[in-house]
Amino acid sequence: MLINTHSIHSMAAAFRPGDTVDVNVKIQEGNNSRIQTFTGVVIARKGAGVRETFVVRKVSFGTGVERRFP
């Protein structure tokens, strides 16, 4: 995930648990890279500023998937 410090400060209060978010993740596959969108509901936030993490949950093909983002 590509985030610069300016965007962290501007989006710090932009979402909270219960909100639906789209997170764009850069995936490296050998020499190729692509952007994958992970859409789900924020279920937790922890920390503050640059060290903040959040957990997003979605249901994919009937299975719950949770992913933690730094």
C-alpha cells in the first residue's frame, strides 16, 4: 500500500469502524506489478499517526476475509 505522510494526516479522521472503504494495494508478481482494490467494512483502528493500523473485513465467495493495513 502506497501512502505518503501528507495523506496519512489528511485521512486520519476520514473513516472510522463501521465505514465501508476501498483500499488500493500494490501487488508485486515477479517483474510485474498491479493495483488490487480491497473493498470492505472497517472493523478496527489501532495506534495513531504513521503507526496507525486498521482492519478491513469483507465476504468473498461466502468466506469472511480480514486484512490488516499499516
